[in-house]
Amino acid sequence: MKLRLLADVHISPITVAELQASGYEIHRVTEVLPAYASDAEIIERARHEESVIVTQDLDFSALIAQSGLNHLAESRRCKAPGNLKDSEDSLTTD
């Protein structure tokens, strides 16, 4: 299964473009949901599409824990696109 990423609104479009150029399947939340979508809607979309949410929003951890979707992985480590080779292990799920 190919890793799919869903970038929250706080992730720069430049970062998303760099990840796409590096071969990652990543879309910004605003490409697939309304700009006013709630965190819960974003989590549901990611769950439905089997995507990993890329975010800087710490609220997602609590929402995922409360929802019982404990199988979703979270990575707080982030590196600039120029260092993607070094950070590929942070783009995996358990």
C-alpha cells in the first residue's frame, strides 16, 4: 500500500509541492474539503482514505485518542523537504 498524506491547512503549499515533486502522494486539506472543515472532519477524511495527516496542530492527538482510532500513527518530527531522505522513517505508520 502506498503511503498517502493529507496536509492540514497549517502546512505550507510550498512544502506540499516539494513533497509532491519528491514523489509523495500528498494533498492539502483545502483541495478535498472546505476551508472551514473541522479537525474531526479532517480525521474522518483521512481515515476513509487511509491517509496520514501532516499537521502542526496539537489538537489532533487528543481528538484521535478520544475517537478510539488508536491505530493512527502520529509523528511530531518534521524536516525541511531538502532533508526528506533523512526523515522518511517519520512518514510511516504503525
